Amino acid sequence: MKATLKSLRETKANPAVSIFVKTHREHPANEKDPIALKNQLKVAEDRLNKEYDKQTATTILEGIHAKIDELNHNYNLDTLAIFASTDDVQVVRMPIDTTERVVISDSFATRDLVRDMASAVHFYAVVITRNMARLIEASNDRVVAEFQPEDDKQNNMENIPFPIDNNGLYMTSDGGSDRSSNNESSHLKEFFNQVDKSVQELWGEHKLPLVIVGDAKNIGYYKEVCDRPDNIIATVSNVTNLDDGSAQHIIDSVQESVEEYRSSLHTEAMGEIDKARGASMLQTDLQEVYRSAFQGAGETLYVRRWYIQPAKIDEKAQSLTPVDDASGEGVTDDAIGVIIEHVMHNGGNVIFLPEEIMGEDQPIALVTRY
């Protein structure tokens, strides 16, 4: 999704149509999704026919229907987003909540999505037992997907696709002997090494942190054979129904560890802010933050969660002037979103921090590259 959002942010089109529809993951709630989608498409159709010429409207609407008429709503997440121009249509399922709406402008409405992506802990849960291994992608407390053999992500894998059965586990009748125990440990380590090879192959594309889920012994074995142990942000050994529990049950069960990791990121962030301040590489004035972000000098932007500031922005003068009235003429209602987009477009990072860490006196801070 990060690559998709980057591409969408960089696209300029007239018109650029963004459609957001609330969807549902499970039956029977998802039976309502086609109606919700139809309603938003009608809004888009009416606006396009009213605001643009017939050829432009027809081209975009036909492109959208070519993408969504055969859409399988059984695979919906929490939001269905459609981004359409006369040249291209992209349909994205997202594990985040958004307001249902149609936005028609000269660029796609990705700002809310960028905020949600930047503030999320996005990770893989590697679920291991003596019998099998599962891989679940999650964002905060929501399942994105559990990997299945038919998934496009696992096409043409060099290693074994998930889920992985342990067909070679050493079994013996004298299970109490030291020799039997050593053999079983050796075979389990071999199995988890195979699992890790598959994890690392899939990790290489998105480089998400790992949460290892299993009993304490198996977690220990996995960590021994893992190629990149530094990628592991948490281990959780008290989860039930590992073989056949739902993906959401697994993700719900690791939330305490995910929140501990998030807290560690907050602590680390404050240390980086203090370090940058000491090196005179920190900016907190909104105008200076905007100029540095626009010029590509921003390394890491720290933003108080939910911080929004209307402003008048003059790109030519590289100036940003905060205002109180977001509805005023020439006012950008979310100037912070503009800064976020500039930082990300220029290869910087964006980190959101809770209000108790970044208060009213310092809602935004930019660590510069020089």
C-alpha cells in the first residue's frame, strides 16, 4: 500500500476521482457492501456528468466499472478505495476506517490514508507450532490478510508458501529418552529454519517487523535459526488455538506486545528529537518546517496525533501562513498533511506521537538532513 500511495500522491490528473466506501470483512455484513459501492458510484457519476464533458465522464466511469463489476466482496476489508482518472483506475482494499465520500480534484485524496499508514504498526505475525507455521499480515489490531498458497504474493516463491505443514517431524515411541528429545529438537529446528527462509523471502519485499507467536520452546528454537533476529519486535507465548484459531484471534492476542513496541518507538523518538536539538538539526517553527520539507531537507517528521492546522500556502514563495478559518478563500484545510506529503515524497519518514508526548507547545518537529 505504501508504494501505491506514493504513486497516487505523485499523480496529477484533471479530474482525479477518489471514492471511499465503508466495507465489511465478514458475511452477512458484507452483503450491504455492493449497495454502498453503488451509492457512491452514483454520486461520482452525477458529479462527473455535471462538472466535465461527456467523453471525460464516460471514459472514467467505464474504467471504474471494468475494475469493479466483477469485484468479490468476500475479500473486503474495512474500506474500499477507488482512484480513477482518464488514464488509469486503481482499486485498493484497506484495513482502516475512512469517511464515505467522493472527492474530485486535480490530485487523489490520499492524505487521510497517509496519516493512517504513518501512525500504524504494520507487522507480520509468524505463528509456529510443532505441526505447522502460519503467516499473518496485520496493521495495529486489524488483520490485513493471512497468507494462503493461492495468493499472488506467494507466486513463484523459491521457498515453501504459507501455511507450511511440518511433514518431516521426527517421531519415536521412546519419547522420554534424551536421544529422542535431541532428535526432535534437531528436526524442529530444521523445520523452523525452513519456515524462516519463507518468512525472509516475503519480508524482503516490504521489510515488516516480525512478531513470533508460539510456545516458549518453539520460539526459542526459531530465534536460534532465524536469519535476521533483529527484525523480531516481540515474542508471544500465551496464545491459544495456534493451529486452527482465526487470524483475528491471533492478532487480538498479541496486542499487548504490539503496544509495548509502539511505546518503545515513542521513547526512541523523543531521544532522537533531543539529539537533533542538541546538534541544531531540529525545526519546530511551522513555516521553517514547511520550507525544509518542501526543499527535501526533512529526514524525520514527528507530528502530534490528530494535529491539523489550516493555512495559506504559497509554493512559489515557499511560505505557509497559519489561519483560524479553514473555509476561507485560498486556505488549505490541512497544511500538516501537505508537509507530511512533502517529507514522504522526498524520502523522509513520518512518525505520529500521542498528545501526552507532543503537547500544545510542540505539536510538530522536523529532524533535518543537514
